[in-house]
Amino acid sequence: MLSRIMSGSIRNLDREYDCTVRLLDDTEYTCTIQRDAKGQYLFDLICHHLNLLEKDYFGIRYVDPDKQRHWLEVTKCIAKQMKSQPPFTMCLRVKFYPPDPAALKEEITRYLVFLQIKRDLYHGRLLCKTSDAAMLAAFILQAEIGDYDPGKHPEGYSSKFQFFPKHSEKLERRIADIHKTELMGQTPETSELNFLQKAQMLDTYGVDPHPCKDVSGNPAFLAFTPFGFVVLQGNKRVHFLKWNEVTKLKFEGKTFHIYANQKEDKKIILTYFAPTPEACKHLWKCGVENQAFYKLEKSSQVRTVSSSNLFFKGSRFRYSGRVAKEVMEQSAKIKREPPEIHRAGLVPSRSCPSITHGPRLTSVPRTRRRAVHISIMEGLESLRDSAHSTPVRSVSHGDSFMPRSRSLATDEGSAVISDEAYSPSDSVLPTPVSEHNLDLAVARQVNGAPRSIEEERESEAGTPSVGDSGDLADSRAALEGSGGAAALSEVEQVNKFVLSVLRLIVDNQPLENTH
């Protein structure tokens, strides 16, 4: 106790702190900041170092001792925000993804966004179908090594680059084919621009995934994009709400609510559970900032929002900065000689290496992999068909409540995003996820459900949420005792079937671990 007080006293006496910011190309910017320096001071230093004018899309991110990520608030003192002892270490990242990266005024901005999306692809945050993945990787290859040269690029040269968390030999060959035949003559600038235009069309563009669980206890990833709020489960985007449909964001403890008005004046509430209260608050703050940035016409419309319906309860937060429309208008006024860009090229990086062998899916023969995949998907389809939909809170003109099935609620936003389940690397998640078992892999394939009226009322009355493991056991027992044993039995049978297939693969021909 005494040592803690003394260390705190010594820290308070320090007038300056050392600070290191890791940039998007994995170089580091080191500086010294005053004890009372605010976030805006450090952010401006970095932007000046990069010669960056279109800086509103970027932010500084740091991780606290509990491994919870945060965005550095520019209006607050840096030292008071950091929960760790100096020297401080942070990262520059894209905070607000441009709705149309090709419309960015300066090439330096496009290059930095390119580096961010390349990182997203490598870590599994930008997940897409195989055909799109091959094209994106080929654009990266063209930007980094230029035109294909048989003298410099021997057979299998594309395998030396790792673009994704995992990849197959077939995909490597397809990447090389596109690079050899379709991209000859493209400059790095053109390849990067084509990469951005391709990435911008994907459902997972701009996704900064927040791991949560739905009301049934199934894992899900929530994210805020330039176009709205999305929920990803398995290989699908199960919810998509445009920003003009989102009316309110609220959280209490580990429970996060999003309120929305959809077509025909229908109102719904989606509810999810974060791993910790701190993670839920971070999720809420990210939502508030993204909604203000993309939805509002001007920054003068920004208002302080509360996490609760009661003004004396909960957290209060206000977005500080310009909104997207103002940023684009300001960018159009930029008139200067384009700054010189120092591209990283083939320099290896810690988080997004260029020259390294990535794990391939070669442990199971292709024909067998396809057969197993079909069997698993058939079982999951049976699981979805046998499961009961959870009603959605729905309000019409007369403020009456009408139950609405999950399928109706998600038709607008449901879409297959990839050939495999969305599972980004833990190292890029805002909150660490410790659950990595076979049951979780199966659960990720199951679609989530919006919250019911009864569950909303229970939450308001102070009833414990179903986000905890103990509550899930109670709800299971309640289901068995209320005539739902038959439906539960069907679900368990399908679950056992899928698990047995997966365990058979793991026991007989183990797949390579990926990170």
C-alpha cells in the first residue's frame, strides 16, 4: 500500500512523460509530453509528423492493464486517461472509415487507410468470400512488388506473403494468376486505389468488432461502420441498421441496447451482452461517436448523450470533433503540393508481416474438407430450422406492442459475408476473448435473436441478465420445464452431430493452429 502511494506521488512530481505511438506502417514515433497535455496535442504532433491534413478519420488507441482498448479523448488530459505507468505506448489507427475512400482528397490519406484495411484483412476483421479475397491480395502484391517478373518471382512466390490469418494453396495460386495476368502496369497508387474501392464494397468494411453474446448466449460481433450498425454471427451478417434508422444507444452494466425505427414505422430493440461493464461502456461510446460522425449534418448538432433514460443515472458522453460531411467539405478546400509518401514496401512488420509463411489448410484433403463442410452446414441448417425465434419488441402508430419474429426482423440485414465463420484475431479485438473451444466454434454458426418484450421488462425491473453462465443454466431449466424439452432435444441432437464431426477431424487429422 505504501509503495503504491509513493509511486503515485513520484509520478505526480514528474513534469514530463515519454510517449511512443506506433504508426500504421509499424514505425514508431516517440516524443515527450507535459504532464497536463491533452490528447489533441499528441494527435496534432503525429499528424504533423505524417504531413496529414485529412486527420479526422484517425484516432489514437491505447490498451489499459486489463487489456481493454480505448480511444484517446482529445479534450482530456492524457495522463489522467492512461491507467498504466509511463512511458505510455499507443497506436495510430483509422477511427472513422471513409464512406468512399476513393473520394479522399490526398494520396497520403488514401495510403494510410490502405495500410489500415490491409491490416484488417490480415487479422480477419475484413472477412470476405474467396474470390474477393484473391483480388484484394493481388492488389496488395502489385502495390508492394510491382509487375510480375519471372526472373525475380519463382513458382510459388505468392506463398511468401501472408495476407490472411489462414490460406490455402489454391488461393495462393489464384492470387498469383491475377497478379500475373490482370494487374500488369499498375502503379502502387493505382493498385492501392483499386484495393480501397474493392474493400469498400464488402459487408465487413470498416468493422471494428466488439465481442458480445446475444440473449440466447450465442457469440456475436457488434460493429459500427460508415453505413450503420451491424451484427456478425457465423459467416453471416444477421443484422444491419442504417444510421438514419438508429434512434438511441443505451447500456447498463454489461447489457447494451440499440433502438431503431425500421420501415412501416416499426420499432425494434436489439440487446446484447458484453464481457465486462468496461467493454460495454467502450462499445456504447464507440456507437455514440460513430452515429454522430456519420449521421449528423454539422458538428453544432452534437449533443451530450446519457447511457440511461434517467438524467441522474448512468454515464454521459459527448462526441468532440467534426462530422463526416464537414470533413469532406474541408478536404475539398485543400490546395498544396502532394506530400511525398515513403511506402513500407517489403519491410516486415510485427502485426502485418509481408514475407512470412502463413498457415495453410492442407491437413485435410480438399475433397474431404468439402464433404465435412457440407455435413456441418446441413447440421447447422437443421439447427436453425428447429430453433424457435425470439420475438422482437415492436411498436406501431398506436404505441401498441406486436411480436415480430427474428427472421422478419433480420431480412433486411441478413447476408452471407464469407465462406467461413467471422473470427478475427484476439489481438485486434477491443476486448479480449478467452473462450476458444469446439462448442464455441459451433455456436458462432447460429444466428442471434433480438430482445423480447419480457426480457426488456425484466431488465428494467432489475432481474439478472441471461448473459451470465448461471442465468443461461436457469433459462435452460425453465425451457425444459415449460414444454420446450422437445425443441431443446432437437437442438442438442444437432449440436452433438456437429461436435462429433468436428472432433473427428481434430482427433484424426488435426488442423494447424492460426492466430
